[in-house]
Amino acid sequence: MQIKMNFCLICTSLILVNFTMVRSQDTLLFPVEITEKWGYADQTGKIIIPPAYLVALPFNTGGIAAVVDDSGWVYINSSGLKLLRPFIVDNGPDYFVEGLARFVKDNKIGFCDQKGRVIISAQFPFVQPFSEGVAGFCTECRQIKEGEYHRFNGGKWGFIDRDGNIVIAAKYDMVKSFRNGVAEVKLNQSWFYINRNGEITEEGE
């Protein structure tokens, strides 16, 4: 039985997020393919996590890896324990931004860190990635699929901090991420800028 020790080369439609090999119990784990299934082996070729996945990405420095099982993408730890289902972006797991990535549970979205620990529980119909320490979220919005992408309709939008606290109330029709201390928001068909206190301001102030 031949074991392929090359890193998982996935078709270009799949996104290789910022994952690297991980040292676990003083052992480097590498994705390996055996009979069209992927698992993980150490540097000697010893199988540590049996091949059971359709896709297996390298472990990140926090000690988790994204794999594809019969239900889709899932994070596992170095023991093969399934942790969380990542939110999917561009056909792959959500990117870690400011140390956090989105995950999905019971059709709600929350945030986890690079060790797979839940930082903000899954409670939002949708939430944007963090930018400048805050993330836009919506209440009662509906997800509409358009090909490979999604858009959201209805509901109100506001911002949370990294602890999941609401720092700007959900009262806008749409929001964009903060950049240089301001965010563009939409209310009653008009777009304008607000600062971190939710006050109307000029762009870039």
C-alpha cells in the first residue's frame, strides 16, 4: 500500500487557508492519502489519524486542521476529535482575521480562535469578519444564495466587539467593515460614515 507524503494538493476551487504543519506531542503531522482517503502521519510515516476524509489541510500553529467528512468541512484536533464546523468562504473554511474565524452551529454563526476554542458563541444569522476589533452583525436577516455566493436581506445591522458585546446597536440597513476608524453604513436608502462611538462623521476621521 503506497502512502503519499505530499501535502494535500486540492483543486484550485478549494481555498488553502493559512494553515501550516503543527507540532503535537513532539510529532509533526502531515496530511497523507491512502486509497483515496486522507489522514495524518508523523515524519516517520506512522499513521496518527487514520485516513477518513475527502480532503485534509495541514494543521495550523494552534493545533487544529480543517478536513472534509461526509457532512462537509470540520475542524479537528491532533487526536482526530471533531471540534467545530467552519463558516464557508470561497469553497473553503473562513479565514482567520485578527486571530478569529467564523464557525456555524444550528444555522447560527460565531467565532473561534486558532486553537478551535469558541470565543463568541454561535448566535448571529450573519456576522462579518473582524476589522479594527469589531465586526458587523445582523439580526433577523435572511441568507439568499446566488450561485457560489450569498447575500443577506432584511433585518438590522450593528457591531460587536471581540467579547461578543454589542458596541453599536443594530439599527442600520447595512454596514461595511471599519477602516481607519470609520465604517460606512446605510439607513433609509442613504449611506454615510460613523465612528466607533456610532456618531456620524467624515470619511477617514
